[in-house]
Amino acid sequence: SSQCLVYSQNQIWNAGRPFGYSFGMTCTEVSIPKNTDGVIDVSVSCKEGDNSGAANESNCLQEFYSPTDIMFLERESSAILEIHYLPFNMGKRYCAVILVNEQIGEFVYFLEGTCGLPLPSGLLPMDSPNVLCSRNVTEGQNEIEPVLFLKCCLTNILWEKLKIPLVNEAREKALAIAAQQQMSALEYERRKVTGTLESSSVRVAVAIFGLSKVEKVVLQNHSQYSEKNIEFSVEVSMPECFQVPEKIYIPVLSSIRVKSIHPGQKDYTSEEGTEDDAVELPIKFIPKCPGRYPCQILLQSKHDIRLFKIECVVNTDTAEAELEFVTPAYQAVTQDIPITNMSQQDWKLNAIIKGCWFFGPPLIYVAAGETTSYTLIFKPTAECVTKGKLILQNEADDTSHIFLLKGTATKPLALDHLKIDCQVKQITEKIIMVPNFTKSELKYKVSSDLLIVGGDPTLTVEPGDTAAYTLNISPWKRGKFKGVIVFVAEDTEQQQTNSQQKTDVIQTSQKVPTEAFQMVNGEDTGQTCCKVWFSLEIHSIPAPPEKTLNIKCTVLESTVIGIPITNPTDDVLPLDVLLVDAAVLTGDSHLVLQPKQTFHYEVKYSPAVTGNSSGSVIFLSEKTGEFWYALKLNAQKPRPTTMPEVECELGKWVRQYIRLVNPTYEILELKPSNNNSTHFLLEIDPKDCLIVAPHSTAEVPVQFCPSALGRTDHTARITFTCRQLEEWVFFLSGVGLIPQAMEPASVSSRLGHHSSIIINFKNPTLEDIVVEVFLTDREHIMHHPSASVFHHSSKDSIFWLPLKQKQGIFLPPKSKLDIPVLFAPYSMKLYEVVLVVQVEKLDGGDWPYDETLDLRKVLNGNTIITENKKILGLRWIYPIHGIPEAPPYKSAPAVVRCQARSRVEERIEVLLTGVVPGITSSQTIHSSVTPSRSGSIRPEVQVTEGFSTTDEFMYDIEFESERLKSQLKSAVVINLVNKDRDLKTGIVTLIFNIVFAPSKPLRNPATLVVQRSAGGIWKFPILFIASEPEVDDVINIEAVGLNKESVISFRLTSQTRYPDPYTAYFLPGSDPEFVVSPQAGELLPLDTPGTCITVGFKPSMYSKKHKATLVIQTAAMQWMYEINGLPPQSVPPTSAAKVDCRNPSVRSATVQQRNFVRENMKLLSTGVSSTIKGAPLVLRAK
């Protein structure tokens, strides 16, 4: 290539880059420097790029040429000056364009031209099988192509001889153009007329004109060339694949062209039989991989440069890819294969398909630089496994794209899914079109897995055609039936073989409507019998019913429906019974009728939802078919339920339960309502719904509290409403009775102190009343029950009422009156008194009653006041028991102590004083401990619930809170083992045996309470202490490395049958290198694998001893583990030495131990190491 630059003052202009021997042109815009018009003379002066060459080495051939000699420029305008550049040698050339004007003077433009390699020249045609012929060249023509295409296999080495033309046509044409530029106008016209513009004499003259002075002198002194050949150096652009000789010699004269061998060189000229206008260049090509190898061959001599292009196409026999197709028979699967054309020439690819059931277009076109997909279809007509090959041959360069094919045809799918609607006991016809995909006549055998379908057993279908098959459907029962109908051809393999022998290899598929597709049949298709099938879905609707029955029933009840059935046949008739809406209809599912028998079939109807619905009773038999009865069902609301009448004393309440039985499959969400909540109160939240699960029962408690005597206004209507039942009604009633004596109330107080008890009285009536309150003796009530006014109690100093007003107390309806009663005992015995609340109407009227109250039976009662068979007043009697308590025990409490998770038995002796009247009330306690330890806790401990009665004393252990009670309830058992009374002093001695078996450390106080049945309470403090137990186990964890965690896991279960929450922690003082997880959770119950607990150890140093104490604690149990962290064990290497350096010939000498003490005792003077050498060790006296 070449480049031309134009210099104008300080500016360089780029004027193009022509190739060698090619004509280049640049247009330069020229303007006048001054503001004037003028005619300008143009002259061109050329110079070589490098200034090192001498003048005698330069030629006189002008490479820059201006066709314009004179140009006219107007004021303030510019013109285009055309400069021609025709280089003959590579390198840079400079040109000065001098513009001269008489008025302005001279101004210069500088141009720079760079000449590159020439355009590729064509090689002469060769008659070789390795040459790819161009598709654009007509047969018989022998034209020179710019690029020579060769072909080669990947495993071969290509040897060829290229034909190099003797004459460089491009250079000759360039010389003719240069000569025409040097001609005058007259000579140009003369030669143009005579046709000698490009004659050899003209080209020779220009060539000589381009020689240097030295070359011209040599040419003049020799009439002919001493050299008969021109030496050219040879270079290739891909030396790693193409090998050529370094030099080639092209003859000059035609007489020596046949045999022109330079002395000492190998003959690379034309051989015998070669044309006179060419010389052969041997080339060797070694391919590395498939593809295209473009290569440039450069021939360069002193006066000539030639460039040739060849391109070698390498094909391979291996496939580019392997395609596997899997599809059911008769189903097509398509694969698009992308073909990319990276060249600059359009491709036409011919497709060759080898294999059975593969289809594709016969050719495709791929434009240059684009990608086009080749569509390949695999459509088998039978179950088979076939192999094939797809070859795409490129006509442009004869390359091939090979793809291996494998097709697997699985069992065919249904050709169609047929939905058929029909009626029971009616025949329905359906036409099915059955195809024949083969080229031979097929005779199908027809079969089906449904007994209700029928038709011809065989069907014949012509080749490539379809036939109609009539399918008859006659269902004997209703429902949806699914099945298949299969057509299997007979002797398919023989028919296929005969068909393939008569059919051409390339066929056109009728199932692909796009382009013409080709199919190549393989010799062995591996197919089985030809089979097509259809899936059937038959919807059979029932015939009209035998009869329609109307049924009514209330919800939550049942009714029985009788249906008469007769067997008209002479055989035993089994029947299957199907009940539609089986949730509310029940009955036998199987029947057996004897010949001519009539049977009444019973169906039980149990509705769950009110409203109208439809049902069916269907009888099924393969002999008689299906017949059925239609049911029109009407479910009504449930009937109201009347509950039994309840009785209750006036001033009290009783509980009655309403049972809600749900026998249905529905979930009932009942919302209650009550029309008499004054006397009947539902013990549920009226805002919430009551849920009754299917087939279950719920009980609703109702409190009845009468406000009058008899049945007056003591009725209620409780309704439960829901979506299914609408409403469910219950009627309740009650009777108010005359009040009787209440349950005794107890009050206790210490001797010398007083305490109180509150008696809560509520006006149960709906009247305003006047209340009188007083205390009386129980004996007075028993002996004078009908007295209008009771005497007051004689125990006023022990019991009294601290009320300001005891008579005439006004109390509205349903109001409350709190009555305090004080108790102050002075001896250890039981005191009794009766509190009487007497009630009369505010207006002084009598209390009404109905016939339910027999007044004769209650006239002698002590709770009513009667006069002339009228009830004037009512009394409520509250018995009160006063129990004295002994003074509190002020000495140190008895201590029961043992180690946690062990057991101890302790005897406690208590002294009860003041039991006999007149003795000073005091108490003492003595304890004697008899330890009895065991290694494990007893699995069961019997605990006394409440007060345990032993003769005339009751005892129990009280705790300060419910939490302490839950902890110690299962750990403490107390029994009375002995009692003794001192007849002189009246002191009672009780000896108790206490068993204490704690499961974890604790320190809890408690109180032993002793109560005398005849009166008196004594309390004795006890302190239960459980110390820390011994550790349950020692766990050693070996470290795996510094700052690396090693873990150990163990499982633990609860001591009960239920999961137990726990917490895991380390005691204070444990090393922080230990962790436990999880720190909280639940221990699984007994008889399970247990909860996994993990302890981790992550040391930060080795020299320290790591210890910790792990505690796992539940509400009633505690485990303790000692954890030791051990350093990792280091094992010395035991591998033997690779080199044995011992000398086996030398025996190991026995080492004799020296006794240095004995040797030192024999020394007489100091040794060499002493500061005083040779001095005697023993000083002798002179």
C-alpha cells in the first residue's frame, strides 16, 4: 500500500495510499496567498524518500504527474489541482508542486507518497485434482483467478507446483500508463490512432528511463544480458503450514524458458511439457486442523515485486456433532442446526441424509457473514432405534459438515383423545379415522380394554390413506370410563420389506408441508409391528329413574325409606347398591336376590343440614344393567328439647348440663341465646361460638338460681343457632325450694387473740326485704325449730357480731350483705355457734308458693315462719365452727437435711399441751434423725393429700407458696407412727416419720400442722435442706488444636412420661473455653431416645488445666457433670529410617558404667581443671 501527504507551509495533507503498480490520484485545494487574480504555472519535482542514495543511482522516471500545466485562480477563491501518483518501487517518495505567478511569485505544496505491496496477481490454471474449481467460471474457459483454492484432507500432506506467469502484467500496464504520461499531445493522438499506446517499444523506453545511470551504462556496454534468468526471493505469510523454496529463477528470453537452470541451484523452472509462458513453483502444505488456510506468496527481485494468494481448504471425515432424537412413534421432533458462514462468499449447501425416518430440505443458502439454521426432522412410523448421517456439502469450497444421527422411537402416543357422551342402555356410534403411514396396505386387528365398546375385529387401510372405523358404545351403568382402542397391523415387517423394495431411495414426506424433504431408508430399521391407538373418555349419563320418592325428616334424626325390588330372572341376581349423597344416606352396599324374589331395600336418611336436596339409590348389575330411584329430600329444623325439671333451695344454685349431640359429618358452630338469664345462666361466653365436632358430644353447663318458692317464672328457652340447623331449641324449668341449713363454716384463732369470718348473704328474691341477724346455739334450734324468735347465743364472749344494726336492715333484690363474725377462744376445744339471717318482706306481706310446696311437711322446719298456712318469713342458718390455735412455736425449727438425690428418714416428736381444759397451753418439739441414704432416688413416693385422719388428730405439711409446694410435694412423705397421752398432765405426744428424698439442692421452710378433731390446731416449723449432690459423671474432652472446637454429645430424658423444660449452665468458676448447647429446651419423656446435649471445648492455650461443672436443671430434677479439657495426644513418629547407616560387621560393645564417686575417693591431688593444679587433697601435719 502507499500513502501520499501534501505539505503546504507547515501542513501535511494525506492524499491516499495506492498499491504498487497501481494508479493513485489526489486532489489538492489550491488558493492564492494574496488578494488578487492571476494565472499560475504548475510544475512538479520528485525526490526519493531516503537521501542516502547518490545521484547516479536515481532514475529519471517521474512517479508524480500533474495533467495540468496552467491554472487560473480568481480573487479570494480556490481551485482543485489533480496530482497522479504511479509508484514502481516500494518506499516513500516526495514531490514538490511549484506554483508560479508573475505578480505573486512562487508558492510550493509538498506531497509525500508511500508505496506498498502490489495487488495480488493471478496464478495460471493448473490441471490438478487438488484444485477447487470456481463456480463462477464457465466450463471450457481458462481464466486466471486472483485466488487459487486448493483442497486437502486432514491426514494428508499436499504437494503441488504453482504456475507463475513469466510476465508481470500489472507492471507492464503501469509502464504503459507512465509512457502515456510522458507523451506529448500530438504523439498521444498519433499512437492512439495507430493502436500503439501500449506497444512493447513504449514500455521498454519507459523501463530504460526508469533505470539509474549505472544501470544504463551497463546496459549500453552489453548488447545482451549476461544473466538469462531473473532471481526472485520467495516468502509466505504462513511458514508454519506452507513450505516453498527460498528463491526462484524466471527466464528472460523465450529460447531459454524451457531449460533455464542457474548454476549451482536446483531446477525450479518449467519442466518438460510445461507451457512456455509459466514457471513452476513447488509448494508443500501440512494441515494442522480442519478449516481454511489463506496464504500470501511474495516474489521479490531487484526490479519486480509480485504477490500471489492461495487458500487451502482442509476437510475431515469426523463428525462435527452427534445428534440424538428421542420421540414416540408417529411424533415428529425437530432440531435446528446452525450453520455459520465466516467467509466473504455466499454458500450453497447440498444436504445428504443417510438413515431411516430423517427428513430435511435438500439444500440451504448461507449468506456471507451470517448464520442459517438447517431444520432436521425425525418422524418414525414404528418403534425403532436407527442411526444415520447428515452431510452438508459446500459447493463454494467443497467443504463438508458431517453430523451423526441417532433416532430412538419409543411407544407411540395416542393419535387422539376421544370424548364420547352416551346414555345407559343406549347404543352410541362413533366414527374413528385410522391412518396408514406406511407404503403398503395394512390390516389392523382392533382391541380395547373397555367391555362397553364394540365393533369390527379388523380394519384394512390402503397405503398412505385413512379409513373410517365405526365404534359402538353401549354402557350398562353411569359414570366416566377411561380406556384405549388399539389397532395393531399384521405381518408389518414383511409388508415394510416389500414396500421398501418398491420405493425409491429419495422420497417426499406428505406430513411436512414446507419444502420438498428427502428421506433415505436404512437397510435395517429395527422396527416392530405397526400400531396406532386412541385414548377413550366415555361419559355415560343415567337413564330416567324408576320412581321418584319424596322424603321429609328433621335434622339430627333419622328416617327409614323402603324400596321394593323384584328379581324378574330365573337366576340368582347379585346387586351392588350405590347411594348418592352418602353422607346422609346409609344402607347395605350388596344384595343377593333369589329368582323371582321381591325384597324391600331400606335406606336410612339422616340429614345434617336443613333445606331441600336430591339423592339417588342406584342398583347395579352386569346382567340387568343399572336402574335407580330418585329421592327428593327435605330436611327440617330439629325439634325442641325439653330438659328435666331441676330443684334448688332458695339462696343456692344448681348446675344442669345441656348435651349437644352432633351425629352428622358437619362442624357445628353454635351461637347461644337465652331468654331468662336471671334464673338460668349459661357458663359460657355469649359472644363466642360453641364448636361441636362431627360425631361428638358437647355439654353446656347452666346454673339455675331460683328467686321464689315453686315454679314461678322458673322457665327458660335457650336457642343455639347455626348455618346447618338454623336453630336448636332447649326448654328448661326449675323449682325453688325452702332453704335449709347451710354447710358449716370454720374460723380459727390463737388463744388470747380473735379472728373474723365474713358470711356473704345475697337477697335471692325479686322483692325488697328486711333482714335481722343474730347468733344462737345449735341446741336451741334443734329443740325449738318453730319458734318465731330464737334466743341469742350464750357464747357472746366467744362469738359476737360487730354490726351496728342487727335488725331492720333493708336489702334490695339481688343485693349482698356481708356479715362479720368474730371468734376469740380461751381454751383448746371446738366451739360451735349458729348465725341466723331472718328475712321478711318490706311491706309485711307473706311469701307466695304453689302446689309444689307441701306446707304440712315444712311446718316443723326451722327455716320458715308460718302463720295460718302463710309463710311470713324465711330463715337462712349458717353453722360456724371455731377452732383455737396454739401459740406459735418460737424455738429453732426441726431441720431435715440430706444430700440432693439421696434419701433420709427422720423421726419428729411433738408435744401437744392444752388438750385437757385447765392446762396451760404450750407446745414442744423433739426430733431424732435416722439417716437412710441410697444411691438412687425411689421411682415412686407416696404423698399424703390433704389432712390424713389418724384417730382424733389430723396432720399435714404446709408450705409458704405454691411454687415451694410443687418442688417439695414429691420429695416429702410424712406418717404418724405413734401417739401417747399422759393421763396426769394431759400432754399428748405424737411421733411422725418424715421421708425426705430431694432431687436437687434446696433450702425451704415448711410447717407441720396438727389439728384435733375435738378442737385445737398446733403448728410446728420444719426446715428442709438439700445440699449439693455428687457429680453424675466425669466427661473428658480431648482438644483437636488451638482455637479449634471439639465437641461431645450425650442424651438425657425426663424422669416423667411428659416432656420437661430444662436449663443448662456452668457453675461460677468454670473456664470460659467450654460451651453448652442448647442452653434451654425440653427433655423428652421416658422410653424415648432423649434430648441431645452438646458440650464444646475450644482452648486458647495448652499449658492450662481446663475444668468446668455443667448443671442441667428442671423444675424437679438436677444433673451435675464434671468437664475436663485435655490437651491433644501427640504420637511420636514410628517411620523407619530410609538409609541404614549402621555397620553390621562391628559388634556393639558393652557399655560399662563408671563409678565417679569411687574414683574421686582414690584421688590424692587436684586435677587439671582445678585452679591449684597438683595440690594434695589431704593436708598432713608436720
